[in-house]
Amino acid sequence: MLDADRAYPRIDVSMNEIGGALQQSWDETTKQRAHVGTKSLYEEWSKYLLGIESQENGNYIAALRKAREAGEPDPP
């Protein structure tokens, strides 16, 4: 069993990379690389989680606004 806290140090995503992580369409990302180092995959995974969370929050807020404007109950 791999202890991720010891095997991979905390990833600090720099401010100039956050915008790209938030704007990237992660659903359409394809894996066309033959070899990527483990550290690069770990950094990309961290950005993926940041981007997906932001996109899901944005989609929820949009659905919430639409439901409230229509007088419907809030989405779960």
C-alpha cells in the first residue's frame, strides 16, 4: 500500500496555472501521450480536481438560479 503523503509531497499549483485548470474542458481531455512521468500525472490530477470542482459548482449555481427564477424547488 502506498502512503501518498510520504510518496508524493504536497503539490502547490501556482497562480498562473489555476486559470488554465479552471478553463480547461476536462471531460474532453484525451490521453494521447505514450509516456508521462508519475510526478507530472500527480500534478495534472491535482489540477483536474480543482477544475472539476469549480465546473461542478458553476453548473450547480446555474441550475439553482434557473430553478429559483422558475419558482421551482432548489436542485439537490
